[in-house]
Amino acid sequence: MGVRGCGKTVIKSVHPAKVSTAGITELEALRRTNTHPNIVRLLGFHLVSDTGALELTLEAHHAGDLDHRIQYLKAIGQRFTETQVYACLIDMCQALSWVHSLGMVHRDIVGFLLFEDPR
């Protein structure tokens, strides 16, 4: 899988070998969760005819991911405030609650998949 940015969107490319399983599963999951404000929006998708890759067009989050933010703060000797931690946890729990209400489970909750809200 690869990710490349272009303006206010990100194109995620799913390798042809995974299109039949992981790509379609991810596409269906994104389609089902597309209405929650704390979940990245799927804007479109298409199959690349010459390579067989599945390309997903997702909304971009230029504020960055949580993992990079933690590393940045650590490098400059700072930490998140308690208020920032609570806000992040609340947003994450709301998104997970929504996913669970749809009968789905997210099995890969890691910092580089959690994006900061630029607002």
C-alpha cells in the first residue's frame, strides 16, 4: 500500500494482490463509516486498469498524525496537556463507538492512523 498527497486529498494505493481482500474490505468499511466527523472521509475510488491497483481518494489531514506530533513534542521537551489528551480520547472513543455500532471492529489503533483535527 502507498499514500501520496495532492492538494486537499490523499490517494491511497492498494497493491493488486490485496485488492480482492484487504482493499475491498477497507473500501466497504470506509463507505459505511463515511458520515462520522471523526473518521477520515472516502471521497472516491477507482481501479487502475494498467496495474490492477485500487486507489482510494481520502480527505487529507495536513495537521498530521498523532505519532508524529508526539515525537515532535518529545524532541522539543514538551508534552500534551491533560485537556489535549482528554479531547483526543473523546474524539477517538466517539469514532470507535460509531464503528462498533455498525458491527465493525478496528483492529489497528496506532498513532500514525490517528490524525489531528486542524480546527
